[in-house]
Amino acid sequence: MHAEAATPALHGARFLDPKVLARIGDIEIIARTVVEGFIGGLHHSPNVGLSVDFAEHRSYMPGDDIRRIDWRLFGRTDRFHVKEFEADTNTDAIVLLDISRSMDYGSGSVTKLDYGRYLAACLAYLSRRQRDRVGLVTFDSEVRNVVPPSAKHLPAVLHAIERIKAGGGGGWGGPGNLERPLSSIAENIRRRSILILISDLYEEPERVAVAVRKLHGRGSDLIVLHVLDNAELQFPFEDAASFRDLESDEDLPVLPTELAERYRELVGNHVAELRRQLEDSRIDYALFDTSQPLDHALFEYLARRQRLARVR
Amino acid sequence: MSFLAPLFLASLAALAVPVIIHLVQRERREVVAFPSLMFLRRIPYRSERRRRVRHWLLLAMRCMAVALIAAAFARPLLQRSGAAGLSEGGSAREVVILLDRSYSMGYGDRWARAKATAGKALAGLRAGDRASLVLFDDDATAVTEPTEDVALLRAAIDSVSPGSGITRFAPALRLAGRILSESRFPSREVILISDFQRAGWRVTAAGDTKLPPGVTLTPVEIGDSTDANVAVTAVELHRSFGRGREQIIVAARLANAGSFTVSREVALELDGRKIGSRQVAIPAGGAASISFEPFPLGEATIRGSVRAEADALLADDARHFVVSRGENVSVLLLSGRGGSSRGVHITSALGIGSQPVFRLDRRRGSGTVTAADLAAKGVVIMDDVASSKAAERALEEFVQKGGGLIIATGEGAGSWTNGSALLPGSVGGVVDRPLGDGGIVSELDHSHQVFKQFATPRSGDFATARFLRYRKIEPAADSRVIARFDDGAPALVERSHGDGRILLWSSTLDPYWNDLALQPVYLPFVHEMVKYVSGYAERAAAFPVGSVIQLDQLGGGSELPQSDGGLAIVSPTGARERVARDGAIRIREPGFYEIRPASRPLATPLVAAGNVDPAESDLTVMDAREIVAAVTSDTQLLTSATATQDLTAADREKSQGLWRYLLLAALFLLAIESVLSNHLSRPRGVGVARS
């Protein structure tokens, strides 16, 4: 779960390139393709199937679903018993996807927003496979769309992800504004959940930490997936140009050759500081380069899910 | 200053062009979208904010040049005041000065300023020019013929003062049009000097008020920004009878046209003596009503005034009235045989009312009357009584001399002699209408005085009365049917005989054959019938200035002793006038007019009160250009509306020639700008990321 983890972390778990995924229009197919391939490569990992594992029997109580009565046991004992599974105690998995205008950037064929959408879809699909209740929140400077977590909401989540238009959201509107939507989200999450924040986090690390701690502070587990384009990390520009801020539309004349090195240094410091701040707050953080496959994100999620299951 | 082509001013939006060029020219590089400049901004020495103006002077010069060019294309026009404009011009002119002398011109110093403006207009006349002076309020009068004699015109202006009339522009403009249409001068002008009250101009008046082609109309506004004015707009007199005496309660309404609530003392004066006062607060743009303590009426006519504290406009601060004892109408009621209730309803109806007071003499059971019975009577009501030849003769003589007769038919009315000159028609048999339903009076002649007050909606419904019986009437040729039943049968028929009037009602006036007496319309109906046949006319308490009245409207003149030589009239300001006894008396000013026989100067006069029209108290000003647009033709509108006085093409061009100078100034500025910008744009050492 480091930025460098974009390099193969699991043997045989290299999946479709985002550029290939971009040609597949249907977000559900993308999610299924990635997740099924990913799980296939895990070689029956014990991380998978937790939610359908049998846990125990208990006596039938009026009001229990009679479909869950174990008839075999009834035949043997002449008493009604109900089967209980781990799945019954599953958690909410909510993807928080940043759709601000800065996410609508891509130096290649895939923008950060596309990448974020794939990630969100795959994680939702995977969560549902794990019998989690899945939900989705999209936001920029405000919360734009909410699909509440539910076992039946996977189609709604995938549909909502499908409908996200590139650049459809506004910007954050300036420093400090990440806090507002995240505070709003935190106030509306009632139960302990796994929250997956997908954003490019153009905000001072201290402010990011303050904002995401509010999500974390309610007992939820938080995974921050920091999505950046390769051009944002490497700054490969050479010609003098006027750079326009996608968030604020402000222009700035820039000589890239003169400042690329300093830029990379600043971005590196930013990422390092983000990681430090978040890990200090016991929040999982991972950086994603949109030119890399999606497997790392899925692995990150499952590792977190496994840890959570153990706690229960 | 105004503009001939103001639409070109929209091109001032082009001012944005130099600014944009100024900013845009400095950065022509490719624009690269980038998610965030968060990190790039932290490297300040390699970047430069683009939106910064470097050469303010250059920018100002470019903007100024664009503004000058836009202004030049809009064709600025130097505007001169109407009076000053007259001092210029080329050829001889015919000028008509219309001077508003309505009473609102007496507000503050308006009249002095109006006269000064007219004087300036005269000063602008040159040798060969002609002018005439027209004074107007609701009427227009040419004080002078068109003349070149400026001294004569000046004297005429000095001699006049504001009148008591209200502003009406249309008659004045029509008169000016007539004067100018007879003129052969090539340049013809009208100078309209007024406070331009909105009330003085009706759009409908514009239709037939057009100045001849080629005439220029120049409005000169004398009004000022203030419109504070309190006026007594109405006085009402309510009669009452207390302790056997007739009393009058005076109520007045005051209006405040100003923008602030004002408090005024309002006094009631009777025969020149102040007998009471009230303090009243009048809200801004609103009105207030007050009433004074009642005062008793004596034999003599009383002259009264309600007077508010004086303000800038004196003419509307008082309203005058004349009040005298209510008149009596003497009525003889003859009721037919029947129960004790016979005639009760008529008696009750005529027992009510003070204007006039009905003095009723009632007899029951017989229709027999003699000339002695009819002496000093104004009206006789024959309520279902049989008639006799002797009675008919006495009544005929009575009506001939001006008496009034109302005949209500019924069971006993069959004995009237058909074909008599007295009856408006022959009285036939009884018509029975089906029980439970009955007939109704469905057709009324609302133009007739008896039914006039029922003409407006919800003013009385005769259809609620049910008629079970009535007599068939065949109207005489010289009679007039003024009401009919729903089957077309005449209900009320009128006929004049000699100086008197007769009304024939085909049913009863008691609830024997109908239930009319139980309906709300009964009382006013009976009153109106009696007033009509008696020839009663209510005496007006006051007349508006400008109205023309006759002696009849002052109570018929019966109070004045008969004499030869007509009438001598003394106006409130002491002006004397003689008119024939049946001639018209014109109310020209507010106050009390005294009217006496010309040959009896010491006789007690008949008094008429005059009041100014309160409409003139509203000092709301209109846009004078509205009049200009309405009365001048389209081709004149452009020059007239902008109030230019210049007559010749050369003159006109002179006042519009400012555009040349503006263009020259713009060119000059652009030349300097070129030199300066060349100087400033010479290559220097420029930073790596600078534009």
C-alpha cells in the first residue's frame, strides 16, 4: 500500500491496462472483468468468501425467515434451528469519489476521473461479492450524489458511476474546501463503515488530514486512494505555456524547463507529507498513477477488509 | 446637451477592446490545462501574473479615443433654453407665446419666472420678427394680434396675472395653430410656457390638436421640483332638524399632494366671521376629512367658507358655499275610501326628507276639491279616488298654472272622464294577473327624471315588486309612457298641461293591488314623482369656476324682485357686469357673486358661490415632450423634442457641429498614442517567462 506498490504486488494479478478498460463502455463489465480476473489470480485466497461462510446454528425465533431453517438438522433433532453466516454481520462499504474539475485531467487516454470511476466500480463490485452493502457518494465542493449503502444497491451504484460526466462537477473552489463535503458526508454516515476516498487531494496535507479525520473519527475505517496523472507526478512539459488551473480557470505563464525539477520536488514532498499525516491518524493511504493497472487498489481494499473481519 | 443618434453611444462598449488588447497582447502563448497550479504558484520567480495593466497612460488614451469616436457618431447637440434660443436664427419668424395663467401658476414664484421667461423670449426677437401673446387656462385668449411691437407685448405680459381656471393645453395649441396657419413667415414657432401639470393634457385631446406642418413647438417648463400643496377639495352640507330648527353640519375634505404629512388649521367662516376651527393632519399624497359643529339656519342666506392655513398656492386653500333654508313642497293628498291604512304609506314616505321638506295636507274618502283647496299647494296626489267634473275643472286650472298632479288608479278611479285634457291617457278596465306570480314593472325610462336615480347598477330594483292588478291605460297622443309592465301595458304615463305636469300611475300606491309600497324603491320613487311634478330643483351650494349658470339654478330667481333692466352682477373681486334676466352668468373666480336687479342696487342680492376646480391642485408634472410629440408632425419631432430653437439649416448644423471637434480630438489622441506606444515597446531585457 505504497505509491511504489503500483508495481506488481501480487504475482499473477496483473489486469487490464486502464487504456484497454477505457474502450469498454459498460462500467459493470469493466468491474466484473477486473474483479473476476483479480480474484482468479488470488488462488483461493482466504480473504475471499468470508461473508458466505457458515458461522453457527441458533434456535429459531419467531420472526426469523423460515427459508433459513436448517431442515436437515430439523430432521435429525426435530427442532428448528437457523443457520447464521458471516455475511449477516457484513459492513457498509461506501466509495467517496471526488468529481471536481481537477479530476478531469488526463495526459493519456484515461483521465483521473475515469480511473477513479473504474476504481469505484471495481471496489463496489468486489464489496458486493463480499456481501457488503455498497454505497457511493460523489462530491466536489459539495456533495453531488448519494447512493445509500444497501445490499441491493450495486446496480444503482454502477449506474451512478456510469452517469458521472467528465467535468460535470465544479471545483473545490479553493483551499480548505475539501473539508466541507467530507464533513457533510461524515455527518450522514450512521454506522461503522469502510470508506474509500478516491481523490487527487489538491489541498494542503494538514487540511486533508483534518478533513478525512472527520470521516475516520466516527469509527469507520478509511482508505484514501490518491489518484494522480503521470504528468502531474513527472511534469514532462518542455514548451513555455500558459497553464490554466482546471479548478479556478486562472492562468499562469510557465517555463516548464526551468521549474520541472522544483515541481517534482514539491509534489514528492506533498505526497510524503500526506502519507505521514494520514498514517499518523491511522488512515490507510495509497497513491495511484493513472497509467498503472487497477489491481493494487483491489488488493489494498481486500487487505483492509480482511483485517476488519479478523477484528470481528 | 443631447444626441441626435444616441444609439451610437452603445458603441462605448468598445471601450473594453483596448483593455482586452492591452491584456491579451502580452501573453500569446499556448494554454495548457492543468489540474491545479497549487505547486506552480509556489515558484514565484518563474511565473508572472498576466492580468496586470502596465501602461496606464496608453490604456487611458486608447479608451479616450474610442469614447470620443463613439460620442462623435452619436452627433451631440447643444441644447439651448427656449428663451435664449430665440436670440439666434436667420430669417424672420412668427412666434406665438403661449403663457399658462391657470391658478397653479400662482404657486410660489412661478408666475414671476413665467413672465421673465416670456420677457426673454421677446428679447430674442429681431427686427422683422412678429410675435403674439396667448394666455390660457381652460380657455385660450389671444391678448395681442401678431405684432412687431415688443413694447406692446411686454406691456401685455406685465398686465396679466394668474387666473382661477385650470390648465388645458389643447385649446391654446389649437389657437396657436390657427394664428400660425394664417402667417406667411417661413419660420413659425410656438413657445409654450407652463408648469406642465399632468391634469392639463389628455391624450384624447391630441387627436384634433395638431400644429401646422413646419411649426416648431418649444416647451419651457416653469415648474419646480416641489409639489407640496394642501387644498380644500370638497365641502358637503348635511341638513338636520334639532329642537325644531334646521341645522347644517359642514364637512370638508382636504388633500395633500406633497411628500410629507402636514398639519393644518382649518377654519369655518360664516358671513365673514370665523365660527370654528380644527387642526387636521393630512398624510403625504393622501386626504383627510373634518366636520364642524352644526350651526342653525335663519331666514337669511348664509355665505360660508372653509379655509385652510395659507400655503404656496393660495387659490385652493378655501372653498365657499351658500346655504339657505330647505325649500318646502306643499302636497295635498286625497285618499280613497278603504281601511284606516289608506294613504298611510304615501304619508310615511313624504314625512321623510329635508331637501325638500314635504308639507302634507291629507284628506280621506273624497276626490272632491275646489280651487280654494288647491290654493298654495304645489302638488295634488289623487290616491284611488273618484273624480267629479267640478274637481277636474279645478285641477285643470291648478295644473295649467304650474301645479303638479299625480293620479294613482285603483278601485275608485273608474270615474275619471276619459278624453279629459287632464289625463295622460284613457283609464280602462282592471287587468288581473295570475295569483302568486303577478306582473312586474320591467321597462323604465331611465332618462326621465323620475327614474334617473335608478339608472346605475344596484341603485334600486323595481322587479322585486309584484303587481296583481292594474288598470289598462291607453296613452294620449301627447303623453309619454315612462314605465311599462312586463306585458307591455303602461305603468306610468306623463303629460304636460300648461305650466304643470301630470303623472298617471296605473295601479295603487298602497299595497292593495301590489306590494310596491313594501319595497326599498318605494320611498325614492314617490319622492321623485312629487319633486318632478312640483318642478322642484335643488339649489347648488357652489359652482365651479368656469361654469355658466342661469337664474333658475339659483332657486328660480323668485327671491329677486321683478324689475326691468336685467341683472347687475358683482364678482368677488368687485368687478361689475350686467346681463339680461334670462342671460347667462359666468363664474370666473372663486368667492361670492352678488346678483341684483339692475334697477334696484339696494335690494337683497341673490348669492352664488364659486370655487376653483380642485383638479388643478394636483401639481404632478408631465413630460413636455409628450405634448411636442403629439401635436407636431413626425418630421418636426426630432428638432422640436430636443427643444432646439434654430431655424435655418446653417443654424441647425452649427449646433450639431460638435462631432467634428470630437473626431479631431480622437485622431490627435491616437497619433500621440502611436508615438508613445512605439517608444514603450522598444526591445529591452525581458525575463524568461514574461510576455
